[in-house]
Amino acid sequence: MKPRLPWGPMARMTGRRALFAVPVLLTVTFGVFAVAAASPFDPVKAYAGTAGLTASQENLDQLRANLGVDQPLVTRWWNWLTSALQGDLGDSSVMRQPVSDVIVERMGWSVLLAASAFLIAILLGTALGVLAARRPGGWLDRAVSSAAYTLEAAPSFWLGLLAIWLFALKLDLLPAGGLTDAASETITFGQVASHLVLPAAVLGISQLPWFFLYVRQGVTDALAEDPVRGARARGLSERTVLLGHALRSGMLPMLTLIGSRVPELITGALLIETVFSWPGIAAATVEAATSVDFSLLAALTVLATAAVLLGNLLSDLLYGLADPRVAFDG
């Protein structure tokens, strides 16, 4: 008889987290408006561009009123919040289009990049962690562990620039950035795939050290436990012992890592999309911040915060499902 999934505790835990997310998101959005209001950048000058250099003060004041930046901070935040709750995220002053359109156009590319990078980090980190744990202190363990600690300290934008120099400029194997070739007028699968390789690989490798170290330590500890020793004593093959027993037990700590790496993944994507000119959400965040685009900046920050909260919830749910001893009381 198959064990029943704890849908009730999982639903209660999800509900509690959703209630907790409301004040968090409200505080984050207000913080965005407060920080943007204190920014030295002038949204009016950013919106007007070079025309603002010759515009009269009267025209600038009128533009300030049209953009709504002449209102008090609390008023601007409240107007945006009430409109957002009704489905209207406002208009982006830097993109010159509705915020919802900006998000729809760019969200898919960001998800593609982040998902590809996460997949690379998890699969490669798990494989290397298992191989290193088979012979702790061996040459493979020492080599990969040293590389992992080095990568852990290396900034992702530096890795991106290094990858461009090596694979795009020196070896001319992969494109240096963008989504498609410069001469192409249409987006094809082949072009997107070739342009995705470098940014996804760099972002994935920047996340790999943590997955490798967690899996390595987890599998090493599991191999020393009595159930695994008993499996070996029963004559089971090393592959069965390693993959069927040690890996399953050693993967439990890594489940909590998935959610905790989401903020780092978002931060890394912000830099990688900028370095590789990838047309995603992170690149739009940079433009919104430098142009003090209140509406776009608030919406993107809410998305990032929601992604972090969902990542933490997902890791807790996965850990609870994998280990029945863990209660869904978070």
C-alpha cells in the first residue's frame, strides 16, 4: 500500500506562507519607492533624454506632473498599489510601454536562462559530488573541491567576461551575446540555443559549488551510515549502494539549498543578462533602476521577492516529502 501524501499539512503550510508573504511584499514595494525617491537620479531628465537639456523649467515641471513624480512618496506608492491590485501595473517611463507588456515580453527569456542554469548546476553538481564522495581525499575529490572553492569566490560577471574572451573572441566557437545573430531578422531555435550556451553555462557554473559541496558531504556521510554498510554487506553492487541508498539520503540537505539559492540566482542573472546582453527581466531592472522608473522597478522587485518566497516554500515542501520525519509546520 502506497503512503498517502500529506496534502492537508502541505496546504496549511502553503496558506501560512501566503499570509506571511502579504506584509513582506507590501514592505518591499514601499521600500522600492522610498529608495527610488532618495536616488540622485532624476526620472524627468531620464525620461526627457537630450531634449531635457534645452527644455524650459515650465515644461520640465509639466512633465514631472504628468509622470506623477511631483506627488509625495506615500501617495505615489498608494496609487501604484491600488492600481496594481486591480491589474494595472502602470506604464514604464523608460520602456515607453505598459509594465505588463515589458514583463510578458521578457519573462520567458529570463525563465529560460535561469532554468537552464539551474539544471546545469544541479545535474553537474550532483554528478561531481557523488563521484568525489566515492573516494574522499582522492585526486578527483581534491581537484573538484579546489575548483569549487575557487568558483565560489569568483564574481559571476568576471566569469562571464572570461567566457566571452575565451569562447567568443579567442576560439570563435560561440556568440558573445544577444539573443540572435545581428544580421537575422527572425528568432530561430538554433540561434537562441547557440546564444544561450554561454550565459546559461556561466550562470550555472557560478551556482555549481554549493550543490557540489552539499551533495559531496551528504553522500559521504550517508556512506558511513549503518543502512548503507548493511547494503554493502548483503552483496549489493557499488552502483546500487551509491545511487539507491547513499545518494537518496545524501540529497536531502540539497533540497533546502534549492530555495536558498534563488536570491543568488536572481542576483547572478542580473549580472549575466547585462554582460551577455540577454533581453530578460534582469536587464530591464537595471534600466528601471538607473532611470528611476517607479512602476517598472516596483513590479520587477515584487516578482523577484515572490520568486524567493516561492523558492523557499518549494524547498521546504520537497524536504518534507522526501523525509517523513520532517513536519510541515513552517
